[in-house]
Amino acid sequence: MNIFAGFGTLGFVVLKELLENGYQFDLILTHKDGSGESVDLLSSKNGIDFSYSDLRTDLLLLNELKEEKINFLISVNYRYIIPKIILENSSYPLNIHGSLLPKYRGRTPHVWAIINGESKTGITCHIMEESVDTGDIYHQIEVEIADEDTGNDIIQKFKEIYPVCLTESLKKIHQGIKPIPQVEADATYFGKRIPEMGYVDFTKDKKSLINFIRAQSKPYPGAYCYLADGRKLIVHRAVALDLSQPVLNSIGLIFKENNQFVARVKDGFLAFTDFEIG
């Protein structure tokens, strides 16, 4: 049997591509969505059984799958960890990760890459192991991070290449090409981000803060700070600003300038050009 485990737009575009190329799946593992570009709706339209279960807790389904011989187990943006017994019971347990492994193992790697000022990122199709993002690599595609790219801009680029990365990996498998081990000495790991981690630290320099803000801009929760009156300011875009007569020198001070909020940071001023007041 073949299993697809996926979620969100990235899961949708990959599953759609596979189905259009004749791949058949006996079970889809996903999460509740129901939007126009969702894995559960696509599965339903194609008459494929799908489940929202977490195999770590749904022991009935887990025991059923343990009795099956799984050929392809393909994971794309799936949020649950798949138990080791299922991985070992699969001939080809494949995952697509949003970085050039072994760099940026972990969660939301494209956001971390922008925050860290990287000029490129990419995606990797690799073998799934019990440890996360560590398996041998079948295929990678590099992606440029432009100076004004947001986290969502990178996802839009990923939508174009996720299906390509997987189909190229499947070609290699059919040709008998072996995957390449990751170089552990080059590995890095970045953990899950939560909205509270978006607080703007004005003691950092302008470039770092512009990267920090664009990485998390909408539809992500956004970077944020607080005005002097206590209101929350969610910032989606910021640019460096040259003030000819900078009379306000307290780092972290926020004031109005030409209908924009301006903040004093470590090495000058930032103008918030796209924001909302919470």
C-alpha cells in the first residue's frame, strides 16, 4: 500500500501532482482544513480514505498499518511524528523539508533563514528516520532569498518546486540511485517559533530588525512592539530611515513621522511602513 501524509498548501500541490501523474494512495493522513487547496478536500474529491488520527495515539489504526507492507510513505508538511514501526515497515519513507539539509533542521526553517540574514535557502527530499530531518538525501533544490522576501514569499516559491523535488526523487528511486548521507558536522537545528517570539528587540541593528520583521510578516502573526500608551503595534514591513536632525536618541522610543511610526534602534531609525495596531 501507499500512504500520503500531508497538510496545507504544500501538501495539496504535491498530492495533486502525484495523483495527476498516476500515483495511487490507499490512505491519506492529514489535519482538518477543508479549504480550496487542502489535502482533506482533495482526498475526498478523489475518493481516497483519509484520517486526522495521530498514529502515536490511535492504536487501532497503528496496529492495522503494522500488518501492511507499505511501499511509498510520503510526508509533506505533516505535523505529527510518524512512529518508528511504520517508518521501518515502509520501503520508501520520504519527507520534504524546507531547507537545504543538514542546515536548518527543525521547524519553520525558511523563517529562521530570513531572520538569520541568509541569501539562500531551499528544499530537501530525504528518507524519514526516527530522529527528525536526519535521513539520507535524494534530491535538493536551492532557492534565492531576495532582500525584500517575506516568509510567505518563500512559501510561494516552495509551492512551485515541492512537486518537482518529489518527482525528481521518485525518478532516482525508479532508476535505482541511492540517497546521499547527510554530513553531521554541517548540521544545524532551529526550534518551533511561537507568536510571543516576535517581540522586536530595539537594541539590535537596522538590518537585523528588517530581516526579523519581514520573516514573520502576514499571514504569519508578525513582529510586534508596544506604543507608549500600551497599545500593541504589529509590524509587517520596516525600512531604514535617515533623519537629518535626530533629536530623539532613546533606543526603543517610537514616534510618529509623516503618518508612519518611527523607532529608534541601535544604529539609527526604522520606519514601519506596513503595520496594524492591536
